[in-house]
Amino acid sequence: MPSNTHRRTFRRTLTAGALAVTFGLAGQSAAQAHDRDHDRDHGWDRWDRTAATAEAPAPAEVPAPAPAPAPAPAPAPEVPAGAAAPAPAAALPISTDPAGKPTPTSTSYSAWAPHVRPVVAEVTQAHAVSTVLTRPGHSPTQELAADFMVYADSAKGDAVAQFVIDNAERFGVEYVIWEQRIFIIGGSGWRAMEDRGSITANHYDHVHVSFNP
């Protein structure tokens, strides 16, 4: 029969073995638990990164800026209601140079007597007569007669003849001939004349004015 000493030794051996087994199992369980925690942590980390990558939207494409529209042309200036329209271009001025001789296209006044020159200038400018002539043989003399050329513009001829008659006293007019008629200042009005054969001879293209000396 074993002694008490042997029994105590055997129990201590069993106890030590049991403790070793217990600590071994406990360490294994702790290691497995640590590994599971580690894998779980790393798994959450991977999930977080994956989720973050999946949820982040792709950057939207920025459209190219539209080209700027061409500037509209400036509107034409409007004339306010009641405002005067722009004045038309001025007519060519009529010469009033007293030197030289009259020609078919100009009005030079030295061919007339001094008191006739301002009358010729006034009539010419008042009615835009482009040509005034004086001819040799004019009655009473070349210096005292003027032909205001109106050509086919009979309305202008009527206006010139009436203007001269209305101002006859101031102008020193003796008589007026227009359209084959004669108006003697101080007489009885217009009188018909004989046919002289041509438009010019019958005074249909010009108003003839004779002045007193």
C-alpha cells in the first residue's frame, strides 16, 4: 500500500498537470478570441473603406462655357415725335462776285449797272435761279436788262415774274416779259406779244426784266 508521501506527491503532480492543461486551454481560447477580434477589426476597416469608395459619387463633368453672343448692332437713332427732321444738304451757293462777265452757268454782276446788280443778286438767290444772262441789243441797254433762266420750270418762272412785279418800285423795273406776254409797270397788266418763232424768243424758258436807268 503506498505511503502518504507518495500519495501527496501524486496529488501535487495531478494538480500541476491540471493547472497546466487549464492554463494552456485558457491561453488558446484567449489567442483565438484575439484573432477573431483582429479579423473583425480588419474586416470592419475593409468594409468602411469599401463603403466609402462605393458611396463617393464620381465628379460631375463641368460643361464648357457657352460662347458669348455677338453684340447686337446699334439701333438707328430715332427722331422724337415733333422734332424737326435733319435738314437736307444745302444747295450749291450762287455766286455774287461782282467781277467778271455773266456766263450760261454763273452769275457775275459787273455786266449790269451798279443799281441793277443787287436786284439781280436778290432775285437769283430768292428763287434759286442758276443762270442769269444779259445780251447785246437788250432793251433798253445791255446793262439794264436781265434774263432769269428757268428753262422748263414754268412754276418758277411764274414766281420770279410775280416777285419782280410786286417789288417793281423798289427794284426800279420798267417792264417784265414772260411766256410771250409783257407787263409794263404802271400799265394795264399783262398783254400778249407777237410770235417770234422760238421758245427762247417767245420767253418761255426765261423771265426778261428791263430796268429804268
